[in-house]
Amino acid sequence: MNEFVISSGHAKIVRGASGYLDEVNEARKVVPKVAEYLKELDCKVHTFNDDTSKTQRDNINKIVKYHNSKSRDLDVSVHFNAGTKETGGTEVLYYGDGNKALATKVSKAIADALGIKDRGAKKRTDLGFLKGTSKPAILIEVCFVDTKTNADAYKKNFDECCKAIAETLSGKKLNEEVKPVEKKSVLHKVQVGAFSDEKNAAELAGELKKKGYSVNIVKVNG
């Protein structure tokens, strides 16, 4: 897949879940970062945040309308979950059975990047976003906002999480940053000659010193 529409869940006024994390605020961080990595992978990306809707119905309709107005291969909605404080985890929701495999891969990739439970792909036929978009679609529940271990893992591994999403959606790998190799200085020693007579060695050393060379006489047993 090479072209995507990615939107953050809920709206600036119609808020989502909150706890150790705020769903709307964090989704609006994930969307542009994933888009940034997708662009590095030579993908085309459209992003959307709803800043104006005042009701949940208007919010869903506005998001779906934006997605359906764009050329794309896949629709993605980014959310954060709540309600399972003890375990938490990542899950990805889908509507059509053809999207189950991708949802499964994305869920595992995020869970592995964050080091939290993989709750897997879950089919949902009741969600306006998944039902309303005309292209294949998934809804990502990154982690649970009311589970402290999830929140801590997300904050610590934010970049890794976004990279995992981008790589899994595109089927491509981001290039690892190559660290420059430290070059070690090399000294080259020049040996002018060897003399059995110390006097001759001293004379040559003296001449070289006059010309500005650093000279050491080393005695070697023959």
C-alpha cells in the first residue's frame, strides 16, 4: 500500500477517553509522526483532525467525509482505549474480513514496540468510521489510557510505536541510522639507516636535527 488517509479519533470539542493519557491529545501526536515515517517510505499520506464538531454524530460524519474525499488505498483511525486497568494492551478493529490480516499485523507490531499485551484484531460491525469509509479501513487502539504500565510504555517508546505502524502499513522498512565510524590516527615511522658505529649514527642524527626532523637513536642487539 502506498497511499493512506489517517485521522485522529474523536474531536477537539468531542473528547475521548482520559486517564494517565488523554486520547485526543495523544492521537494527534501519533497521526503526524506516523505520516512523517510513511513519507520517508515514499508513501502519500493525508491527515485529518476534527476541530469543529460539537456532537459525536457530526464528528463521525466529518471524519468519514474527509476520508472518502481522498484517493487512498487504506483508511486508518487512531484511538486510545480505556476500561481494562489490570491488563491493558493493543488492539486493532476492522469491519470487512479482508482487513483482518492487516489488523492482526498492526496490533502485534504496536504491542511488540511498546512491550505490552497484544489483544489482536477484533471485528466490529457497529462503528461509524469502519462502516462509513468506502476503502479498506482499520481503527487502531494504541493502548489503554487508564493503565499506568501502558501509559509509561507508550511515553517511553513513542517513536518505536509510530515506526512500527508506518512499516506495517506500508510493508516497507525504514533505514537504520548509520553511526559514523571513528577514525583512528595512524603514525608512519621512517627508518633512515642502521650503523654499527655509534659515532656515524650520531653524526647522521645531528644532520637531521639541523633540518628540523625529530630523531631518536635506538640501540638494537644484533
